[in-house]
Amino acid sequence: MADRPAPARRILVLLTVLAGLAGLAPDSAHAVLPEEVLADPAHEARARAISRELRCVVCQNQSIDDSDADLARDLRVLVRQRIVEGDSDDEVIAYVVSRYGDFVLLRPPVKGATLVLWIGPVAIVLIGLLALISYFRRAGREAESAGR
Amino acid sequence: MSRRFLFLLPLVLIAALGIGFWFGLQRDPQALPSALINKPVPEFSLAAIEGSARGFRRDDLLGKVSLVNIFGSWCLACRIEHPFLMELKANGVVPVYGINWREPDRQAGPEWLDKFGNPYRLVGDDPRSEGAIAFGVTGAPETFFVDRKGIIRYKHAGPITRDIWESKLWPIVQRLRAES
């Protein structure tokens, strides 16, 4: 019995391995084809980072970095072209947004039209908390007055 | 409101949410609002397709109300709207320009137009989506309505049918033509 690891430790090992695999997964899923990759590694790294922020407008829940769609591929090539031509990251993203709107950004910008999106969840949790607090306070008061 | 009716509040909220979802879920998530409405047509210049002398570029659109149609021989819905585009051409209703998007090879687009007829005033070859991305296209067919000044005024996604043309699209062309 002593030479076998305790169940708790086995579970811990299993969890560690799974966490490691999960950590690997997102990066191994990208769809960039070998012939798309730029010669300059710094350029390529920037292109990858930008591509991960841009939504594939055909498949919608993937970034263009992940997507195998033809249009996503052409957008990746366009991103790389513009980087090579000397655009900054913001300029490349602004170019794509000017064509497809904020919708292509997987992280929508904070502005008037998206305020509900950003503040909504926090506001709902706050309202819920306030309702809970007021409920328990009242219940406490009632219990007190009943106990007297 | 009396506190006696407070218990109704969650019901009312859920009903409101339900109504919101009822309408929200009927919207087509593929139909994106175009970021280019009321913006000038972006600069682009496409080569001619095979067998044709001239390509298609931004400046071809200036000075008249015109339509820009994204199509491909691989696109089934394009085949559906094609006879109607031919009719528009035959009756000289409005000039339609074509962007031949992402053909599998150089012959596919021209062959398709030879077989079914060419409804376009000019066609640009767009193998690398240069034109499609300039117009913010997400699928084919899509049709853009461009005014005299070269401003994109309307986008129609999906095939143009006679119904849609008569009820919605032709009035838009007339409205744009009425502008100075």
C-alpha cells in the first residue's frame, strides 16, 4: 500500500497534466499556413497578435488566426501586407475596422454604443447585492422586533 | 405601487426578457451592419478577368448611380439572382458592376459568365479578396448601392429577387437618382 501514491496525489497529478494540456491548446489551434508566415519573426509575432484580436466574419466565433475560412486567410495576408508596408498595429486594426465595423473586434471598444455590454453585468450584480443586503437587513430587524 | 404586488416584479422582468429574446432571436446573426454606409467607396483596383480587356476600379463608379455586385461561380445564391441581373441589363435599368470573388482558377469566372450571360458593365477579378475586403464583404452575393459622388448608400446581402427589388431596392435607386 505504501508504494502506491495516495488518491489525492494522483488526482493532483492528473489535474496538473490536464491544466498543462489546456494551456497548450489555444496556441496549437491556429490556422496560419506555412506560406503565409513572414520572414521577419518580429513582424510575424505582431501579425499573430493582431490576428487573434480580429473576428472571422464568416464563422464569427473564431479569430482570423484560428479560422480556416478563405476570407480569414485573405485577411491574415492583408494584415501581414500592411505590417510589412510599415503600418503600426493600431493602423492595421483601424483599417479592418473601417471596412467591417467594431464587430470584427473580439474585444469591443468601450464607447457609447457598447456601454451596456461592458457595464451591464457589473450593474446587474450590484443591483442583486443591494437587493440581498436590504432583504437580510429587513429580515434581521423583523427577527429582532419579534424576539423582543 | 403597493408592496403587495412586488411579487409580480420578477414575472414582469422575465416577460420583458422573453419579449426581447423573441425579437432578438429572429435577427439573422450573419447579417452584419455595414460599416461603410454613407462612406465613400474605398480605393481599389482589380484586374480584368480572362477574355476581357478592362478591369474594374473605384473611379469607374463616379458620376452615376450604380450597383456593385459580389459574385462567384461557386456561389449558388448568385446563380439564383443572375437572371434578374440580366433583366436589369436588358432593360437598361441601372448599371451593375461585378466583383468576381475568389474563383478556384482563372477560367471559372469567365466560363460562368459565358454560359449564363454577363450582366455587368465591368468585372474585376478578385482572387485575393482585395475588392471584397474593400467593401467589407462577408459573403456572396452582396450588392452595394453607390450614388453619383461615389458614396456607398445601401448594402443588400443575399440574392436580389423581383419582390425585394420592387418593394425595396428600386425605390432606393430612384431616391439616389433624385438627388442632385
